[in-house]
Amino acid sequence: MEQFSEQGAEERRIADSRLFFTENSYKALKGEFEALTDPGFMKSKHDDEAVLKAKVEADPQMKADYGAAWDNIRAAVEHAKLIRDRYNMLETGRGFDSDLFHDARALVRYAAESAKPDNQRLREYTDANFPALKQGLLSSAPIYPEFEKVTLRFGLTMVQRLLGPDDPTVKTTLKDPAVRKKLLEGGAAAIDASKDPMIVFARLVDPDARAVRKEFEDTVDAPLVKNSGLLAQARFKIYSTSVDPDATFTLRLSYGAVKGYDQASGHVAPFTTMSGAFERATGATPFKLPESWLTAKSKINPNQKFDFCTTNDIIGGNSGSPVINRNAEVVGLIFDGNIQSLGGDFGYDGAINRAVAVDSGALKEALAKIYHADRVVTELSR
């Protein structure tokens, strides 16, 4: 994607959002990996588990109810190791990183799934879930063939490296929404009759993808969900409400304080200022400020706080959450965590884990003096 971006301004625009997503994902996964390879952190998790396991083993009824959960989870994870490459390449679509392929697969699967009773369909194709998938499928958003070649080539290279199939040549008409609409509405007969190479390709790999998906759901997902639930029940019986339960996408209120932290390079202050954005600007990506910011520089209060960090325990998915002070005033908006917080899936260290928010004052400053969104500023100021 970086090489594609270097070909010109249009190529950079096309690849920009996907590249940002990829880099952001890499950052998050790298942070998780570093947490899991930190000896001190993992020792604390091991010790906590040992205490929990000993309490379960000491109670005959709890041992009968929950004692097998650890071995069942271990067996599921070991099986996941055996099939994860095939599952990731064929079913999750990492081996076919192409908008056109994902459209082709959706059309192929919908033709098959829509003929089944709703409760027997793959979850993406139920009456409740398919409208969202359909909206993307029929979107008129442009598809860029040259970028498709870049991403698909990389995906197929990984398939070849991990699984060994041949690298097919793909030419398709699916970039036209009208063609996708016709295939969607034509059902199984239209899909079966289609000679579009991407549809043919999706039909070709779908049986193997469905098979490994079923194996993964039956032997990995289901045991992990069941036995993780048993461990959660055991933890609740032993610790009751003295520890927080796992998040389940329900509303959460997290309490914290604005506070800096120390790292190898020195102390990190809890606030940045708007002037800092200009001081860091180099004129080159990723520190290239938009022209609108440069033009408005003299109007902006340089001392206005821009971002701040807090001790709130957040995780991916919390972006967009409001930060509310003790007076019930919205003072910021969560948009990230520091690099040390990226292991938050597995544990929280109050000494260094920090949530990062943009200051409400900075939002208003930018809206008023850079973007001239006066109506929005007036509304926010009420």
C-alpha cells in the first residue's frame, strides 16, 4: 500500500484510509503482543489464575461444575493452531483482500442462504443482519481496479505461502453496482449461471471456506464461549462484586483522573496544546498539517489544551466516548490510548495505562476558527 501510495496523489488518496486502518491495527496488535510477552505482566496473570484454580479445586461442587474448563479451553486453542491459517485465508478473507471478492462471496452466499429458514442461515445473512451487508453490497462507492490488484496480489501471495494454491488471474464486472444488484436479485440461478471470474472464484473457494468455518465454530468458538462462561461464573462465585466483570458491549462508566506517566524517554505530561501541533508539523506525512490549519494559525489560541490523558481503563471500541468531569460537564472525547494501554484486553496497569482524549475546548477552537462551523459552535455552547 505504501508503494502504491508513492505513485501519485490520486493513488495516495485511494490507499489512505486502508493504509491508516492497517497501521492502526498493527499498532494495536503490537501493543497486545508486547503485553503478552512481558514477563512481569504475564506472571501476575499466571498468579491470579493459580489462585482462582486452587479455590475451584478446593470446592468439590465448583470443581465438578468448572474444573474442566481450563483443559477444554486449552484443547480448543490447540485445535485453533492447526486450522487457523486455513480459516484466516479462506473464511475471514485475508487471502482474498479485495472489495470485489467480498462482494462476490456475499452474492454467492446470499443466493444459498436466502433459501434456508432464517434460523439456519449463516449469521450475516439472517433477516436481522443482512440489510447492513446489502447496503454495502449495493453501494455506489467507487472501486479502484488498480488498488484491487495490489491488495489481492498480496492476499494471494499469503495464500500461496501458507496454503499453496495457484494464483488466479481475475477480471470482473462486479465493480458495476447494477451488475451486483442483478446478481443479488437473481438468486441461486443467476449465481450458478454467472461466468464472471470473481463469482466463479468465490464459488470455487466457498465450499472449503464453509467447511473450515464450521470446524472453527464447532471446535474453537463454541468451546471457548462455553468454558470462558464457566470460568466467569466461577470467578463471580468466588470474588462476587469485588472485581469488575468482563465488558459485554453494555454501557460502561469508567472512573479516572487526568494524569501523566513516566516512560523510558522521560515524563509524559497529561496535556498537549494547540501550539504543539504547529511545532511538530514538518510539512510531510504524518506530520503535515492541512492548509486550513496553517492559514488559521494566527487566530488560534496557542495555549488552548488540545489532547489530554487520563487513568481511565479503556479499550478498542471506546473511541467516541465522552469524558465527563465531576460537574457533569463534557470536557473531552476519547479517541485513543497510549501505546502502553494496548494490552488492555488482558490487564490494566494504572502506573502507565492511559486513555487519550481531545479537549472540548480544542474542538470548539477548531470548529470556530478553522472550519467556521458557527452553527455547531453555537449549539455546543448552549
